[in-house]
Amino acid sequence: MIDAEGVKKQFGPRVILRGVDVKVETGETFVLIGGSGSGKSTFLKSCIGLVRPDSGSIIVDSMDITKLRDEESIAKYRRKFGYLFQEAALFDSLTVADNVVFGLRYLRPDISETKYRAIATDKLALVGLKGIEDLKPSQLSGGMKKRVSLARAIAAEPGYVLYDEPTTGLDPIMSDIINDLILDLKKKLGVTSIVVTHDMKSAFKIADRIAMIYEGRILQVGHPDVMKITNNEMVRQFVEGRSEGPIKMKLKEYD
Amino acid sequence: MSEAATTTAESPSLLEAMGGRALNVAESMGQFTMLVRSSLFWAIRAPIEWRQTVTQMLHIGVQSAPVSILTSLFTGMVLALETGSSFINLFNEPVFTGTIVSFAITKELGPVMTAVVVSGRAGAAIAAELGTMKVTEQIDALYTLGTDPVRYLVIPRVIAFLIVLPILSIFSDFAGVFGGGLVGYLKLGIPPNIYWHEVFDHLDTEQFFHGLVKTFFFAFCISFISCFKGIFTRGGAEGVGRATTEAVVYSMVSVLVADYFITAILVAIGIT
Ligand SMILES: Nc1ncnc2c1ncn2[C@@H]1O[C@H](COP(=O)(O)OP(=O)(O)OP(=O)(O)O)[C@@H](O)[C@H]1O
Ligand SMILES: [Mg+2]
């Protein structure tokens, strides 16, 4: 279970998170939606300790990442997670295959190095990629990088996976393949996950619950069916993707 | 009157600027100390990444060997030319040219010139590479994959530097002394056997050691500063550029400053 309470974060004078409360049950797929720049990635990074919140607590399996200080216990905490970066963050000095199996050496010493190649091929197949094991990340398209990064995040079969926009930049068919993969990981391995996404179709397909973040707080949490028929005007506007409504984006006015 | 008024008007912002600067320096010093501490932690607690270390040794060696040997060769040549021609003026003969060149090169110029060249070559490369990794979140990715940037990136580079810099320095020593002999023979008419006699009659292992000890300290300075600048890069491509320049400048300055203090200590304990 991931239990975040009162998570606050500001960068300099800009307050990003004003007290986020999120409780993700074991085996649940929790989808986080919200405007661009609303702090979704910041929250996801807080969960794994890449960003240190100013206050609040994030407890996973009775360890509170915001209280951990020594490098060993932080490392132990992080080992529970797989993390898909929004911008892929592949190691550009390594081949695709080496990228995918990179974490195994540290996270899964029980797996022998002779199996790495097969595992890389296997995980790449899961995300719909074939025959690119020996390419360098610079030779891949944006969507391919994203999928290699996803393969890397799940290679060690972590119990928790944090996905930062898994379907962004993918074509509709590939997006759906990734949706199925996320559902599969949940069903077969009981993975607990938080998915940040702008893709409403994907959100409604994979979510057990959807939460919307707005102005640094969780505006509403609920079952996808509830979110579809919500009375909250702001959530409605966001889910339906309308420019008119209570949420005003700061734009230059044309006349 | 008006002058006083402007000073009072300006002094808060000046103070603020100085205070801000001091805070930045203090913060950087803190982060640097943390990096060194964390390196010690990982060096003790986790196996060394030998594959990375060897790759880095090759990188640093191959990148820097040609330049550092060339630099040293010409330093030896110009030293021989300067001392030889001065001594011809003073004593009518270029006596002790070999002694002076070999002393200056092995104790001082070989190690220092090598360190300066390597700062500019390998130090810059490290800062640029780690800086790029930082701004593209590859450093964060290391954390999420069960390792640590200090363990995976910093320690291999520091060890590689500790091994490669002394070797490069020894090559440079040879190149410098050889360059001196070459100029001595071709321009000053010193017969090679006399030159080598002058070199080896006065040079002993202690002097050689004096030079070598320095290189280990230089290796620490350059590798930690370059890694530090890389890992703490902020602000996109522009930040990477800034980190790279700063890494080179700070490495070079720290090498020259450290050089004086290490020499002072070595002299004080009698290794001269
Ligand atoms: N390291 C940082 N330093 C300063 N400001 C930051 C930093 N990281 C994020 N921010 C700011 O925090 C805000 C939230 O960023 P974040 O990346 O969490 O947004 P997001 O919700 O993921 O947006 P998107 O949907 O576009 O990915 C942004 O306004 C950004 O400028
Ligand atoms: Mg984001």
C-alpha cells in the first residue's frame, strides 16, 4: 500500500503541492490526472524519493520515505519500485538490451547474467518491440524510447510500478497494447501502481480509481464510472477536454 | 551628499548579492563534502564496478595521453633551451642542463602539466557526460534501478583517475626529459651520454616519488570536482556548458593550489 498524507512541495517561491493525500491499496491501479504543470510528476518522484517533500509523509510497506535518512534504507525502499520516466531517461551509452536489463544486476542477483539477453528480448516483446536489442537509444523514435523505458521499468518485476505518462507519444493501437500490459501486470503479478496520464481513454480502461490533482490538492477521487458522471464542474471539464469551464488556463486573449 | 545617498541605496543589494553568493558557496561545499562522504560509503559497502572502471581508464588514457606527452615533450625542450643558453652565457658551457631539466620535469612540471592537460581533456568530458545524464534524468534513473550514481559513476572515475594519472605522469616525465636531451644535442651540442649522466647522477627515487605522490592528490581533485560539477548540473544544455567550463577551471586551479601545499608538506617531511 502507498499511503501519502499532506505532501507539500515548493520550488523556490512556487508552491506546487499544497497537501496531497493519496491512498493506493495493494494491487490497485491508481490513475492520476491533472493539468500540465500541476505537479503530477513531482508527486510521483516524491513517492520514490527523487524529490524530497517539504512536509507530509509517504508510507510504503510501513517505511516512510520522507523520514529515511541513511543511504542504505533509502536504497532498500527504492528497490520495491519500477519507475517509468516521462522523458524515458534511457542510458544513451548503453544498447537497448543493456538498458532493459540494467537493474537486474542490482535488484535481482538471483538471476544469472547468461539469461539477460533472453529477458531483454522477452520484455521488449511485451511492449511490442522486436529486433532492436543492439541499437543505441539515439537510433530510436520517441515512442520506441518510451516503450524501451517501460520494459526497463518492469524488467525486475517490481511490486510497485509508477508510470509517468506511459501512452504519451504512442499511436492508438500501441497505446491500447500498453494499457493491456498494465492490466496484465496487475492481474498476473498483483502489481500496485500509480499511473499519471493525459490519455482519458487509457485512464478509463486501466483505472481502479481516478484522482484529479488541481492547484496542489486532490480535487476528487473516485471509481472511473463515478468520475464520468461527476457533478464537479472542474473534473468534468478536464475529463471531457473542454476549453470553456471553471478551469481557466492563462493564455493570451485573441480578439 | 549624493554619493553617500547612492551608497546607502546600493548597499543592501550589494550585501544581498554577497550574502547570496556566500550561501551558494556554502551550499556547494556542503554538497561536495556529501559527495566525498557518500563515495567513501559506497567504496566500502558495495563491490567496485570494475567494468566501468576499466572503461573509464581507457577513456581517460586514450583521450589524454597524446596531448599530455606532447605538452611535456615541448616543456622539456624549452627548459633545456632556456637553461642551456643561459649557462652558455654564464659559464661558456651548458653544464647541468640534464640535471635541471630532469629535476624540474619529474618533481614539478611533469605531474602538474599532465594534471592540467587532463583537467581540460578528461575532466571536461566527465562533467559534460554526467551533466547531460543529469539533465536528461539518467542519474535519477540509476536510483530507480537499484544502484547509485556515486557507486556506478563517481567511484569508477575516481579509481580510474588514481591509476591512470600517475601512469600518464610517468610517460610525461620520460617525454620531457627526452625532449630536453633532444634539444641539448641538436641545439646546444651536449653529447647524449653527458646529458644522461647529468640526469641519472642526481636524480634518485626520492625525487621521482616526490613527483608521483603529487599525482595522486591531483587525481582526487580533478575526478571529484568534475564528477561533482556534472552530477549537480542544473538547467538544460546551457547548464551542461556551464558545468563543463567550471569543472575545468576549478580542477586546474585546485591542482595548482594543491601543488604548493603538497610540495610544502613533502619538503617539511624531507622528501625533496
Ligand atoms: N526541479 C525543479 N525545480 C524547479 N521547478 C520545478 C522542478 N520540477 C518541477 N518544477 C515545477 O513544478 C511544476 C510541476 O511540474 P511537474 O513536472 O510535476 O508537472 P506535471 O504535472 O508532471 O506536468 P506535465 O503534465 O506537463 O508533465 C512545474 O511548474 C515546474 O515548473
Ligand atoms: Mg509530468
